[in-house]
Amino acid sequence: MPVISVDWWKGNDRAQRQELVGELTACVARIAGCPEAAVTVIVRDVDPGYWGKGGLLADEPLTTDETVPPLVQDTGGQQP
């Protein structure tokens, strides 16, 4: 049945991983019409030194002439 793979930066604690796994499981089970027990979620913590975007590793400091748009945080419709 459904297998979900999540790669995110290292540093999230067990409670955050548990919440992520629970929410993804419930959502996918509802949409796929399968029991939650059939959903597998794999969470990989990635060190920023092994994560690249825009030609740079994430642990490299940005120079002043590099602009990065602000990240939009999905709050699931809840107020932050």
C-alpha cells in the first residue's frame, strides 16, 4: 500500500516526527481509502551539509548579493 518518504533537515525531535507520521498517515489513508495500518512513512533526517539547493550546500552562508525569498510556513489553516 502507500509508502511516503520524507527528507527533512536534521534537528527535529521525536515528537515532531511522531506528529508528522500521524498526520501523513491519516491524510493518505483517508484519500487512498485504505486502513492506516497499510500506510508506511519513512522519515530521513538530512544534515544540511548533504542538502543542496541553487548550487550551494545548505550549510554554506549566503553572500550579500544572494537573495532568498522568505519561506512560507504551512500552518494547516491554524494561526501561528
